[in-house]
Amino acid sequence: MASSKEYLDFILEQLSELDAITVRAMMGEFIIYYRGKIVGGIYDDRLLVKPVKAAISCMPTATYELPYEGAKEMLLVDEVDNREFLTDLFNAMYEELPAPKPKEKK
């Protein structure tokens, strides 16, 4: 099941206080970037984030879920209605997220 544009718009509105949030559509789902780094994505109308230490400490009871078959587990964000929590979560995670891979020259 693909994610809906309405859910994406809702999440983007919740994250509107953050600068440099970008999204890339990928096979019916959405990858979310924060200042150029992949934070997580929207999969089957669920917000999932990478399980970095900061995310785990912000959400100690979060469940691990697969975004799609064959992928690594990610943390399910339950508090999507709480703007302040989402902003704090993304800011806390930023330093621990891997830098984007350099693009290969053709």
C-alpha cells in the first residue's frame, strides 16, 4: 500500500518549523531529508525514522517496524500530532545521521 499525499502534507505541516526539510518520492513512499541527511520516511502512512541513539532515547518505548520487505528496521513515531516533539526529535537526531554519499561522476 502506498502512502497518501494527504499524510505527507500533514507530516510536512508538523515539521514546518524546521528549515531544510525536503522529500523525495520513491516507489509510492516518501523519503524525508533534514538538512541533506536522510532522517526516515513515510511508509504505508507511517512515519518511520532511523534508529540512531538520539531517536531511541527520545522514544524509548517505540516499536521497530520494517518500512518494506527486505529493509532494515526503523522506529515508528507515534507522536506525529506533537509538533514540538517532532522538531526536537529531528534536531536531536541530526548529528548522528550519516552524511549523504557523494554522487559518482560519470
